Amino acid sequence: MADFLLEIGLEEVPARMLAGAEAELARRTEDLLRRERLLGEEFAVESYSTPRRLAVLVRGVLQKQADTEEELLGPPVKAAYRDGKPTAAAEAFAKKAGVAVDELRTVTNAKGEYLAATAKRAGRDFAAIVAEELPNEIASIYWAKNMYWRPGKPERFVRPVQWLLAMLDGEVVPLEWGGRTASNVTYGHRVLHGSAPVTVHQSNDYISRLNDAKVMAKVEERRHRIRKALDHACRAVPDARWREDHPLVDKVTHMTEWPSVILGSFEPQYLRLPEEVLVTVMRDHQNYFAMEGKDGKLLPYFLAVLNTEPDANAEGIIRHGNERVLRARFNDAAFFYDFDQRTPLRERVTLLENITFQKDLGSYAAKTVRIRAVAERLAAHMSAAALDREALDTAAQLCKADLTTDMVKEFTELQGIVGGLYARAQGYSAAVTDAIYAHYQPVGMEDAIPPTVEGQVLALADKIDTIAGMFGLGLQPTGSKDPFALRRAANGIVKILAEGGLPLTLSQVVDATGSAGANRISVRTFFAERLESYLREVRGAAYDVVKAVLSTAPDDVRDALARVDAVAQVRGSDDFLAIAAAFKRMKNILEQARAKGERVLLDVDSSLLTEPAERTLADESARRATRVAQLREQGNYAGALATIAELRPAIDVFFEKVMVMVTDAALRRARLGLLARVLGDFNQVADFSEIVIAG
């Protein structure tokens, strides 16, 4: 067994793109080696990335494919020989099989006598296969943005390729791509090591050679080093800690090759600004970590992750430089904050006429009018005790006003948040300020929903207005393209309905926009897809359980969640699996009957059902259908499923004793109607025929 190492050297790649590309390169390399039968029985794949490289190491590969034998079937014997001599057809077949004509055999099958041969294929060398096939895999890696870097050449990649390293143990694999030929040379840290080449003598030496050149190729090692350095730097400030920020840790991990951390400070006078503003400046604009005390309040310090290892003198210079930049950003934020307060939010609403939301949907002023109308319609479904309608209407009127502020123009990440902060400073109630502050939430599936009822309704109104408007213009998402982030908006609506406790259904949310006809149907279909995504990806429900529940076209998201949970709990029981198998059989019988032109009616002459087994099924299912309906109304799906499972004995006997598709047309229709009634009565909880049953 041998080890294969591939490294693609690049100009600096944006941090957000590295993790996906690293995983894809590893997957494509493994798939290629498996497809070409070059993986040993025990193999392992390791992937690495830094801003300047993508790499994969595959341990346990074969240096050559195993030889194979293939049985080939040739032309008919009567066409292969004429007057006892082989024809051109026989000779061509022998050449294809790589054998002499006299080595051809005769075999007999249902069609007659044919020539046959055993073709022996010699296995190809690892290096030859990889050199031929791997360039296609590299070129196929997905990047959000690609570029051409060689005039007149077809290659596109995220950044220009600077070098290739490809080795099988200690031998170079003759790989060529992007105008580069692979060698056993890589390059270390641009500053700490310089431009001197680093020779890798064995694939297994890769990590240690890069470490000597001040590059930590393993992402998790860099992440661990950064977290330890952050903890260590905090000790210089008594009772301080850095504010946990997983996305920022990921970002700086992918921005560095040899990370270190320095502690900086800023004037306490800036703490008069809202924390959200200060943290956004530090986090989103400078990639700094905020620091807080035991009480969770912000301290006048920050932590910066460097892609270098400065000495004491250089560290001081770097620290002062970072502090100077941050001070300038804070001065801008303080100026914007004070200047914006001179114009109240209510006066800013008219300024929204100058900001376009979408060319065919008008300005943000027009969107504000629509949001207020949608929010009012949604509020009509809720009791006055559950919702402050006046506060909701005020929040809906003011929620986009901060788009006219200098603060949001400079720090776009703070839209909504700034509106809430300014509303609070201008004396509006907590119900108004909290709703404005959080109405963009949730931004992603990991994000929290707005904490207040008013905020949740406002968020629904904003998101559904955008979705309905874009669908009305025919701008719905297609494939991987979603320029208006409509999937994200729909995901937010599903998440709010699932986790917020609002007494609203998907239909009520869609209808609040006034959507009608085909547009309404397409929006509802879109939400069904998003609900499936939420149930599977966020709640972790099994595919078949989700499909079984969604087959009933649920409108209440929380009700769908309850049904998914109930089905998941009983899915493994013997009785439930037997019922699911029986319902699958019933569904197949009905579908086959309809395909043959049978009319399946629920209202049939039940007096024709005289066999004891079918009478028992009819009586037992009717009695339990009433109970199941009551339990469904109560939301007791566990009880409903238990009641349905009690039908197992009657169903088992029915299929053992009764033939459904009999020649008597009237009896056949009656039995088909019985099956249709059973499915109709009990598949309203879930379509049990969708449950996957082993075997």
C-alpha cells in the first residue's frame, strides 16, 4: 500500500469558500480512486486547507489496478465463419477481446450460437490514471465565483494556481493542470518563511515539512491554537473573557496559516454607544473579538488574530496600528449615531420613497404600506390579549425607516437593529422597539426567531410580502439560483410558525398578501418544500416519516411537527410496520384498479360484504375511525397511532381470507370501496404507505 498526496497552491482564497472546497476535493479524489479500483481495503482520507492551498492525503492506495477478466459475447457463429474460415466479423471480435481467432469459443443461448471470449485486461498504473483523470476533478470543484487567469486558456478557478504537488509515497505523479506541472515542492508562510521552496520527500512528511515552514495545514489544529491564544490573551485583563463567536472563529481560522493573538484596547468613552454597534464594527469590519466582564457587559478591549508571529517590538507596532484603525471606525459610528438622532424615525418614513425595493414592486415606502396591511390581516387571526395591535402597526410603519440612516448606510449588517435602538432612544414602547429590532430574524436556520409576538408577526409580514411579490413577477428561485434570498425568507417563516406558538397556518400567512390563483398555489408548493427541509435538516426527522406526513398536505406547521414526532416514535414497532405494509398494499391495489379503469367509490353497497373477514374489517375500522378523529382533534397523535395499530389483526385476516379483485363487478367495487375508506379514515394523520419497510 502507498500514500497519495495532492496539494493545489493558490493565491489567497476568501475564507468563506475554503471549507466547502476542501471537503469537495477530498470527496472527488476518493470517488475517483474508488471508481478506478485504486483504494485498498483499509484506506483513510485526510484533507487540509489554508488561504494559499487545498490538499488531500489518501493513505492505503494501490500502486496499480488489479488485472481483470471480462466475458465478451460476439457475433453469431453463422456470421463469423464462411466455408470454415473466419470472417472479418470474427477477426474484429478477436482483436477487440485481445485474443487469437482460434481462442474464440462457441456458446449457445436462447437466440442461438454465438462466439465468446475471455478478455484479460491488465491493470493500469496509479500515476497514469491519476495524471489523466484528476485534472477533470480539480476543474469541477464548485466555487461561488470563478476567474480566468491565463489569456486564451479554458481553465477557471477561484484564484490562479501557483503550484501543484502530487506524490505517491516518494515519487512525483506527473500531473498537469492550469499551466502547472506537479512536483514535490510546496511553499511555506509568505512572511515567516519567505519564498524559498519546501521539498517534500515523502507523502507522510507533508504536515511536518509545512510546520517547519510556519504553516499549520490542519484546520482543526489552527482552530484549537486560536482558541487557546484567545484564552491566554484574556488573562491580561482581570475577570475578563472573550465573547464566544463561533462564526468568527471559523472565519479567522480560514484566514490564517500560522495564527497568533494580540490584545488591544480602546477609550472607554466609546462604551456610550450601543453594544450592537461596537461589536459589529469589531467583528464584521475588523475581525476582532469583543471582550466582556463577568456581568456580560462590554469591556474597552479587543482581541485580534494575526497571521504571523511578531516579536515584542513588532507586536507593539501592530497593536497600535489596530487600535488606531478601530478608533477611526468608532469615531465614524459615534458621529453617525449622534447625527441620525436629529431626524426622528417617523420623519424618515417619507424618505423611503427615494429607496427602491424592487423596480417592479416600487420603493420601500410602498413596501411599508404592504407590510402594515399584511400585519393587520395576520393580527386579525389573533386575540387582543395575545398581541398589542397598536404597537404592531407602529413597528410596521417604522421598521424600514433606518434604511435612510447614515449608520445603516455605513454598517448594513445593522439594519433593523439600528431601527430598534433608535426607536428605544426616541421613547417608543418595548413592544415597538423589540419588534423593529428583531424583524429580520431568523436570518438562517441556526438563528433565533424574534422573541416577542409583535416581532414574530412583523417578521412574517415582511418576509411573506417579499416572497409573494417576487413570485408574482415570476422571480421564484430556480435550481441553485436564489438572488432575492426567497428560500431564506420562507425558511424563516416556517421556523417562526414552528417555534413561535402563533395560531397561524401557512395558508393564512400566504392569504394575508392577497395572493390568488396560480400564484397562491406556487407559493404554497414552495412552502411545502421549505417545511420538508425544516423537518429533515433542523428537526432531523427521517425522510420517509416526513414524506408520510407531508403527503397529507399539512397547513399547520406545529401540527405537522407533532405528527412527525408521533410517527417517529412508533415507526419501529412491529404493529406499526405491519400496518404500514398493509396500507402500502391497499394503496397499490387501488392504484392498479384505477389504472384498469375501475371506479373506486367510498359510497358502496356494504351489504355485499358478507365474508366474516371483510365484515370484521369494516366494523372495526369504522369504530376506530371515530376515535382516531377525536384524538386528531385533540392533537393526541400518539393515541391516534396506537388506535390505528389495533387494526392489525383485522387487516391481517382480511388479506389472508379475502380476494379483492374478484370477477363479480359489484363485489369488487364494494371491496375496493372498503379499502379506500380505510385509507381515507386513517391516512389523515400520515400516509403510512410512504413508510419504508426493510425487505
